[in-house]
Amino acid sequence: MARRDVSPDRRPAAVRLCCRTPAAASGRRRRLWIARGKVLGAVAVRQDEISERPAGHCPAYAARVQIDLVALIVEEYDPAIAFFTDVLGFDLVEDSPSLTNDGRPKRWVVVRPPGAQTGILLARADGGHQRAAAGNQVAGRVGFFLRVDDFDAAYRRMVEAGVTFVREPRTEPYGRVAVFLDIAGNRWDLLGAG
């Protein structure tokens, strides 16, 4: 079943059911997402194997958690900063001197879409292995997703700024989407309401 149907905003009154099967010597948990008696995403288990927990409860963490930063390897800092701030409209949150693990100078550069909590750490490639990964961090797949309020305006602005789109806008059940390349060559989905 598609896991996309079970995001917190799409499962009102949902209860997450965790289970530990006696046969599972590894102790791995399996989870079911159920709303209004319908299994939305599941691994079928016997009723006696299930313990009920309130939605949003996760015993692995003591408090709420979030992804704060995602690293994106770039060739150079300044062109990447210009792309994300001038072209995509992100905020430059931090640009501070720092050191590599072996003491060489580098910069700690963080950009973030306006109003977002998760940011992108722009990490300059250090060495041939990292340079080879720049632009191919997710092996040619779309690995980043930028949701905008006004899809058409964002698309026009990006085209005018010279952004390369490798898939033209189309309408999907989840909304409008077009695939573009960032400054390093990574694929992104531009997403908006349908």
C-alpha cells in the first residue's frame, strides 16, 4: 500500500498500532496506520500481536524530533548561495568560517526556504570522491522537493532566471509538478497545488 496516504495531516483520528511478534527474534517492530477502521498502510498481523498507542507516539524518542539540515555537495560556495537565494528565493541563514576535520578552512553555509524549519547545508566538495558526487547525490533520481504556493509564478520566475527544467509541468493527483536541476545538477521536483 502507498505510504503517502498516511501522512499526519491525512489521517485524522488515526491510531498507530505497533506490534512485536513473538516469532520475531530480532525484536523488530511492524507498524500499521489505521483510520476509521481502515488499514491505510500495513503489514498484516494477528490481533493478539498488536498493542495500541496514541497517534504521534514514538517510543524511540523522548520528545519531538525533526530533520534540521540536509547536506548538499556543491563545487563552490558563492555560486551555490546565489542560486539558492537569488533564483529559488531561499534565505541565507548562516555563512560562517569553519574547519574541516583535519583543520583546513571551510565555510558553514546554510540556506532555507522562507518559513521552513529544515535547511540545506551547502557543503563544498572536498577531494575527488566528493566532487564526483556533486550533482549526483541521489544517483540521477529526484531527491529534493520544493513546494510553492503559486506554482505558475514560481515556474515562470525560475525559467526567466535560466533554471533548467528536465520535465515540463504536469498535473498529478497530488498537484502540479515539474522537474528542475539545481546548480550542481541534482534533480528537484517543483510542486504546487493542482
